[in-house]
Amino acid sequence: MGCFFCKGKMIDALTTDVTDLESSVIIIRGVPCYKCVQCGEISITLDVGERLEQIVDALRNSLTEVAIVQYSKENALCHQRLLIKRCLTG
């Protein structure tokens, strides 16, 4: 796979994703990606993008201003269960 911008070689790497919401900032570390060795451009797969959305959605209504989590499918599911539990118990 070549870089979309400079056509350089893409290698497997890890990155940090930062989502700035109106009320909080969500930082997700250890996100698998492809990184261009020439220009440094980052690209993620559709699956990774969907998991990032799950994690952000699970943390969107958290009671913290800044959330820092490690990337994993389990994190998204765990936080989602916690938020559902909070909503049910008031």
C-alpha cells in the first residue's frame, strides 16, 4: 500500500487519536495504523475507525473532562456497559 499523498511506503505502526468534544477530550493511545516512512502521513483501516467510534461513543457522556484510554475492542465494550449501568441505576 502506498501513501495517498506522496506515494511513499506505508509501514505498520501505532498512533494516538485525539477527539475534542465540546465538553471533553478523549485520547486513545496505541491505535494500529499505517504510517508513511517518507512524509509521516497516518492511515487507518475501516475496522479501526469503527472501533475508535465505539470507544468515543462509550466515553462521550463520561463525567470527566479528559479521558485517556488504550485502544482495544474490549475497552469500548467495557465503557459502554458501565455507562448503561449508570443510566439504569440513576
